[in-house]
Amino acid sequence: MSYSTKSIIEALTRTHGMIYLAAKELGCAPKTIYRRAEKEEKIRDAIEEYRGQIIDKAELKLETAVMNGEPWAITLALKTIGKNRGYVEKQELSHEGEVKIQVEYADDPYQIRQTTPGATEGDSEPEAV
């Protein structure tokens, strides 16, 4: 069965952008709506509009919890919204360009080869550990 863009958008509107509920209402698989959303900008827009509203409402609740001094809310706000100010749990690094890793196997596992970046092969000698 073919579902019109209009009928999909109407179902998404009634279900506030919830794809699985809209699919159930239409009698189709959620994949049908996902595939149509890939092709149809109007369907994507309907989904994004409701998801944007949900996020806005959640942010309002988060703000209320922060203003009430809720520790979980303060922590969440700093880890997400405050991320650009350095409030992160882990350091994120980015690198552009190629990374080369060289793995060498030694006959004697008790010997290692130490090299300095930029050194050519033969510049270093195996060293006993």
C-alpha cells in the first residue's frame, strides 16, 4: 500500500512526530516512514519540528531544575551546554591527516626497539629490558 506525503504528515502531527506511533496509526512499518523521510523534505520537517519542540521543553525543565539547585541538573548542564567552556569529563582530541602505526615483532620478547620520531631504521639498537 502506498501512503501519501499528506497522510504521513497528518499522522506525524497527531502523534507529535513519534514515528512508531504514526506508523501504527497508518498501518505500516516505521521503516516506511523513515524511508519516505529520506526522500521527502516535508516529512523530515514535520519530524524535526516536533523533536525540536520536545528538546525545547526538556531544556526548560532542565533550567528550572538548575535554578532550584538540583545537583544532577547542574552537572548535566555543565557537561552538555557548558562543554564549550571546558566542563567535560574527558578530553576530546582531534587530528587531521594520516596516522601511521608500525608494528614490529621480535624473536626475543625481552628485547624492545626504541626509536625517536623522525629516526630512520637502523638509528636505534634493540635494548634489553
